[in-house]
Amino acid sequence: MKKFQIVSCAVLLVLTATTAAHAVEYVAADDSPASKLCVSAAMDRPIKFLVEMRDTGVSKRYAANQITCNGTNITSFAQQAGNDGNYKMLNPHRRGHVEISDLAQLPTVDGQIMTVSGQVNEAARP
């Protein structure tokens, strides 16, 4: 029984270390509200992301159609960051978008800090 506990602990430690090594940390490139929303879209749970949008005064529809993160729409950016909850929350609010992606070609980033710059696309405003 004691060997089983030791082996279980060793496996758990290895899995935890492996997961931590593949984590990406997103950092805002500036103090703009758009950059902060981009970081939140990539890292936070949907509830915290909603609070961040509310504090900034941005609606789901506005964020989904007007905010870009590192040149990518915030909805797609959340999906690429692996935050499916925020992607699923924003995607129904996008207008005129069809997305077909080849999962084999998506870039992967492991164990590094990614700087995020967000901006508001004023030209596409209705």
C-alpha cells in the first residue's frame, strides 16, 4: 500500500510539473482597456471576463466585433489561447464571420510570456 502511495505521488508531481511548463502567461503591452480585455479573454474564466467587460463599459457585441488582440479578433484570440468558455460566449455576437480552421496548422506556444496589444477597430463601427 505504501508503494502505491509513493508511486501515485510521483506521478501526480510529474503531471503537475508538465502542465505548469506548458502554461503561457499573457501580459498587456500597454494600459489600454482593449489590451486588458485581451489578456482577460485569453486567461480568465467567463464570469471574470464579463466583469472586466462591464467595468470597461464594453458589451459582448462590441467586443466581438470591434476589439482586436495582436491583429486577431478577440473571439478568435480567446480560442487560440485555449479559452473555449470566452470563445463560446463571444462567438454568437460576431457579425458576418465564417471560420474554417485547420487544427494541424495552429501555432503552439509553450512555457513563455506572450505580450498582448489590443486595439479598437473604429473603421468597422456601424
